Amino acid sequence: MKEEGWRKELEQGEKLRKLKEIKRKALICFQCGVCVGSCPVAFVNEKYNPRRILRNFLFNQSPPQLNLSNLPWLCLHCYACLERCPQNIGLSEVMFEIQHLQFLNGEIPSSFLNAVKQIIKTGRVSPVTPITERRRGQLNLPKIETETGVEELKKIIEETGLKKLLPSQEEGKRSG
Amino acid sequence: METRIGVYICHCGTNIGGVLDCEALAKFASKLPNVVVAKDYKYMCADPGQEMIKKDIKEFKLNRVVVASCSPRMHEPTFRKCVEEAGLNPFFFEMANIREQVSWCHYDSPKQAFDKAKDLIKAAVAKARLLTPLTPLKVPVEKRVLVIGGGVAGIHAALDLADMGFKVYLVEKEPTIGGWMALLDKTFPTLDCSICILGPKMVDVAKHPNIELFTYSEVLDIEGFVGNFKVRILKKPRYVEVDKCNACSECVNVCPVEVPNKFDGNLGWRKAIYIPFPQAVPPAYLIDEDACLGITPLACGKCQEVCREKGGDAINFDMHPKVLEVNVGAIIVATGYELYDPSKIKEYGYGVYQNVITCFELERLINSSGPTYGKVIRPSDGKEPKKVAFIQCVGSRDEKANVYCSGFCCMYTIKNAILLKEKHPETEIYIFYIDIRANFKGYEEFYRRAREEGIIFIRGKPAEISENPSTKNLTIYCEDLGLGKVISLEVDLVILSTAAIPRHGKDELARKLNIVTGSDGFYLEAHPKLKPIDAATDGVFLCGSAQGPKDIPYSVSQASAAAARAARILSKDYWEIEPIVAYIDESKCRNPKTKCGICATKCPYGAITVEPKKPARVEPAKCHGCGTCAADCPGDAITQMHFTDAQILSQIHAILEENPEEKILCFLCNWCSYAGADLAGTSRLTYPPNARAVRVMCSGRVDKDFVLEAFRLGAGMVLVSGCRLTEFGSDCHYITGNVNAKKRMKIVEKILEKAGISKERFRLEWISASEGDKYAKIIKEMAEKMKKLGKEKIIEENRKAEPFLEKILKKKIT
């Protein structure tokens, strides 16, 4: 219980710091739109508008609940936006920060959560399926040895405290 | 005296010689009437070419010289100088343009090019035969200058000229100099204290031995012309002797009358006896005649009593308006701007909602010598605002108010927002804008600084503001374009960035000065690119916001530029005026008999005066030589020197002597359309070689008779072209010459219709100097139409029209 309280306080502080940084960037952004024009995700998905996601932080955004959608998780972190931003804002990094905030709030898309769980369980982002194996065979690739280094990975994850941040199965579904 | 003409054909290396047989052209020229000698040479403009002309003038006793070479826009001055050196009057020279308008644009059809060159040489020789000697007019220059307006621009212009050693009369309407800048708190983007940097300059003006300062004064009237203006100045009574007043302020303490102080944006109060602000120059009080109880009849007089008690005796109720007269050689107009009244925009509620104020009111609130000594408060309750919104472009960029951008509002809003934020960091500040214009040194950085300091910029023009009647708070409704959402924002205080508008009374001053205002209402410069400081009238210069809204650095730069432009005149003993001016034949002028005065209404420079029962009179020093009056004079009493009716008609006759029905005769203005035709050549654009240009200074010079005479002589097509004229304005180098040409050519169209000339055979166009392609395109179109109509139809139309046109032109062709 004691540790929980300490952790919560730390989380709150971190959230505030991150929010402040995002808001600072939102203030500086003069809404030219080069980021959206350069964004490969926005190109195929018109719902994803990183400029607008940042702009939203200027108004009505305060912890604990961000109530953002899954959209920030679509960022590919290709850094094209930072490369071209005339004000050096770098939306890729902003998206990282937002994702982090959302993670702290438990607002995690289920697909992402599943990937995390998969990593913890198997060390891989996606499971090895019979289709994968068949295809590898056709390409004369060797079979995948299962569960190599998984134990070591689990130890690393344990150290980072990631597991503690993960919501229970039910909670995770909420924002999925 | 016998007319003896020498004609010189230039090869221009192979530029002309490669397309045209110059030797044959010289041979052709030698047979033209009055031509004594005709030669061709590789480079006429080079020294040996010029020497040849000079030698021939002596040897053959030449009294006219024609050079067929490049455009007169290129080398006319060179050859004028050359013949002058040989003892001829420089206006005894004429040029035929066989490079830009022949060899460079018709290299694909050398035979027809040769015919065109022949026509152009023939026309030049015909005009040369009728040339008259002209001498530049010289007027003496009064080495003094008048500066109207004592804001930051007027102050700098006055100081610059005074430092150069010229006597300056500085006239200011208000009781102090300093203008708007003296009332500001800080300046952008450096946040220098405004009065701290302007104050010393104001004192310099007062102390400068070469400056005579007239505050609380107005320009009554102005007569004369460049170098010789006579100005009458009205000095209003202050009722306080400036020399005796030591600004002790005892009088203010006893004065019983309080009125709103306009120098504080009417937010504070002042007495009937007052000083506009502590740093005023001259540093003396004055009595507001309308507010004072005592001037007539002497009913109060408390101020006078206390002043005498203190041993001052500065107050004098017997002061009267004084009229002074000064003579100056040049005038600088620095009358500045005013602010738009935002109560006209009802949806923002200025004047209805107490907590909606203007930028200037905020400026006074934030200023430590303002009504609240620098404390920004809400007018409704005197509390400091916690949430403030600025609204940009109030009355600017608005077709319903002022279409232009007022330029400096973005920056002063950012400045005031930063000042507010730095004084009270907890204040939330929002700026609603359409575009942020931060386009000079350090401005963009200043804009970024504002964002870094936490000021929120919202792109979107607020739709309306509503007031909460109990809290007097305001809610702004607006789309945030960045979000793509409509937002409503409740704030404590709204500041409107009102547009800068021309001064009240600017039209009256424009009439006195004979200058014009643009469609925005600000004074118009003589040329937007190359004469941005000169007004249309010679010797009058513009600087600062009188010419359009400007910030301080730009106003000061213009002030120094205006001082330099004025010094260009003042530094000379005599000012020379090009002699291609209008001249009135008094015996032909109809005004004495029939009250005409048309010429005076057409002149863009007010150079013509028409008094009842007297012939019209031209002031040559004011005339710019466009020739519009000459073209519109119903009695043909006006002649434009060097572009006389006879000279132009002789060119028309020469060009249309042979096969007129195959030719397109073009009347092109010197500054734009002729230059455009030259550009077509310079760009090596080819077009049909049957076009022949006659150069006039302005399309306003093209007389109806020129076009009618061309058709009477059987011309195939006629084109009249001037500087660009669109619904947005005119590029005319003589302000309104093309506008007059347009009106006149509408009448020509009607006459031609009556004469039975097909509509497509006459065309009026506006071609700028950069539109060589447009000129080539138009000539192509006209040539195609001419081909479509067919030679027979044209000849037939001309034959039928001839008696009708002859009747109209009777007086001219006899």
C-alpha cells in the first residue's frame, strides 16, 4: 500500500511534467500543417491528424483522464514531421509522450496491450502460427525455435516495472 | 530655313544587320523628302557612330537627325546628347525602332520585316520634319521646406533636412509634436520605452536652429509649384504664452472644468487648461477653448490669477488666430493615420459592453503615464483581468470596412500581450487572428517569444461576443481553425485591434496640395515601385502612415527617404522641367466664349487653371506631359510639345501611305505598352509583321481623331494600348491617363459603328511593360481577324466610311 502511494505520486508528477511539455509544444506550434502533409499514416487514414491531436492539448486537457482515442498510437515514429517542422516541435516525440501518458492512465488500445502481453509471454510481438512456419519452409528458412531467451526478457521487464503498470485483463479491454 | 535631315541606319552588329539589309534601308531613306544624307553603320551608339553624326551635322548643315536602331527607350538620351554636342537642339532628333520592334521579332519573315522597317523610318523622317526646338524650363528653388505633421515620421524628416542646412517649417495640428508614438508605452520587437527614444528627438526639434515649429496649427492653403510653393499657416490661439509658461501645473489645480482626455483614449480626465502629456513639446499648457468657462466672456479666470500670483503671467485671454505665410521649395506630407471606430462592428459590442476596449485604450492603460499609471484594469469594476482576449483585424481586411491589412496591429498586439504577460504571468491571454503578419527584422522571433511565454494564438475571426450582465464577463464565439471546431471562451477583458485609417480631412489637404488618394484613402505615391516617396505633384513627398499604415522603423526610413528626395530639389538653385509640356493656343481656347474648362478636369496634376471668360492656363512646372488635355480639348487649342497633333498625324500618314488595309496601326504608351512591345522583341517572340507602332507618352494622349484618321486613310486595324487598368486600379504613370483614354475610346467605338467599320477592327487594350507575350498574342489575334474579314471587305468598309469620317475630321485635314 505504501509503495502504491509513492508510485502514484511519482506518476502524477511525471504526468504533469509531460503534460506541461506537450502544452509548451502546442503553444509554439503555429498550425502550418507540414507534419500532417508529411505523415505516411495521415496519408492513408484521414482520421489521424497529429497536428490536431497536439492542438487539443491547448484546451480542456488535465489529468487524470485524457479521454483520448487510440489515434496517437498510430504514429509510426518515422520522424518525417520533425525533419520538416519549421518550429522543431517533432510530433513523433509528442506522440511518444502522449502514449506514455495514456499508458499511465490505463488508456491502452487492446491491440497494443496484446502485443505487450505477447512479448512478456513469448518474447515476440506476434505469435508464431502454422502459416508462418509453412511459409518459412517454402522459403527454405529454418524453423523458429520457441521460447529462446524468454526468461531473460521477463527478468528485464520485471526490472523496468512494466508489469505493474499493466492493467488487469478487464481494465485493458475498457479502452480497447 | 530649309529642313535638312540626316538618317543613320544602325546594324547593331548582326542584331539588325543579320535580318535587314541596312544598306538598302539607307538607300531608301536617302530618297525621302528633305533627307540630305543617309548612311548605315555597324554601331551607331559607339563613339565612331556618334562622331559620324556630329561630323555630318557640320558638313551637310543638317538640322534634323533620325537614327534607325534600337528602342528610343534605350538610346534616345544618348543621341539627344550627341546632336546637342554638335550644336543642334536635342529635340531635333527622332528615332526609328528597327531592332526591338523589327529585327528581333520578325526574323522569321525578313521580307515583310524590311517593309516594316521602311515604314518606321519613313514615319520618323515625317515627324522629324515637323520637330520644333525645345528648351528645358528652369524655375528658381526656394531653399526651405514645409513638413506637415509632427509624428515620428515628420520629426525625422524635419531633423534630417534641418541637419542638412535647410530651413524647415514643421506644422502640427495638435498642441504637441510626437504623434501616436509619444502615447505608446513600449515599442516592438525590442520593448524599448517609446517616449524614452522619441522624447529626445522631440526636444531636438524644439531646439534646432533650422526648425521653426508651428504646433496647434494647420495648413490653410498652398499655391505654386515645385521650388516655389507659397503656404499659409493658421496658428490657433493657445491662450498660454509658450515662452512664459514653465509648466508648473498650478493652473490645473484651480481649473474647475473637467473633460475626457483624448490623449488617454478618453479613459481619463483633464482640465480645460492642460498639457497633453508630461513630455509634450513645446512643454507648455494650453486652454481648451470649447471647455474653458472664461475666454469669452471672461467669467472664471482662476488660472490667470494663480499664474500671476506665482509671478508667471503666461495666460493671455486676448490671443487670436494668426495667419502666417511662408515660401518653400518642397513639401513633406507626414500626416499619419487615425484609428477605425470599432462600434461600427456591432457583433463585438464596443461601446455597449464596458469590458470591450480598443488597442489604443489598452496602450494608455499599460502606459505608466496613462490614466491608471500603468495598471491594466477592467472598465466595469476596476479589477485586474485574469483572462484576456485580443481580436485582430477589426475593420481591416474587411470589404465592409477597409479592404487592406493595417500592417502593424499583429505586432502591437503581440507586444501588449507580452507586456501584460510579463507584468502578470498568471493572466491567460488569447489572441484571435486571421493571419499573423510578422514580416520585418526581429518580428517573427518576437511572435515565437509570445508563444513561448504562454500566449495562446487561435486562428479564427470571432463571430460575436456576448456579455454576462451580472459579471460583465464576455464570451467569444469563434471557430478554432487549428482544431476545426467551434469554441466559446469566457474572458474578463476583450481588446480590439482596430484598423488604421486615413486622417480625417485628408481630402481637403489633398486638394490644397494637388495630390491624390488611392482606393484605400491614403495618399498615393507617384509610382508604387520607383517613386514610392514622391507624390503625384512635383516637389511634394510622402512619408509615414499618410501613405499607408506603417510601423515606426518603416516610417522613420521613409522620413529619411523623403528628406533626401526633397533635398534633391532644395540643393539646387534652379530646377529643370522636361519641356514636353502642354501649351494652350489662347486664340483657339473656347473658354472665354463658351465656358469650357474640360482640360482642367482631365489634368491629373491640377496644372491647368480655368478662370471665367479667360483662356485656360497651363502651369508648365506642374505639367508632367501626358497629353491627356491635348487629346480632350474640343477646340484643339492644346498642343503637347514634341507630341503635337501634326507630328503624330504625319507618322500615321507615313505608315499608311502604302497598302493601308494590310496594316495594324498601334498607339502605344511610352511607359507600359511600348515597353511591352519592346519586350516581345527582346524575348524574341515573333508576331505578324504588319503591326506598326506610334509611340505616345500616355494612352491619354490618343486623340479620337488619330483613330478616325487612321481608318479614313484605310487602315486595316487599329490598336490603342496603355498601362494596366483593372477594377482594382490603374498602373498609369500619369495617374488617370488610361482612364480618360478608356472613356474617349468608348466614343470612338460608337463613331466607328456608325461609320460601318466592323467592331473587331478597333481594339483597346492594357499591356504592361512586362507583358511582351500579351502584346504578341494580341497582334496575332488581330492579324487573324483581319485575314478572316478579308482585304476586300476592309477596302469596301473603308470606302463607305470615308465620307462620314471625312465630315467629322474636316477641321483637322484641311
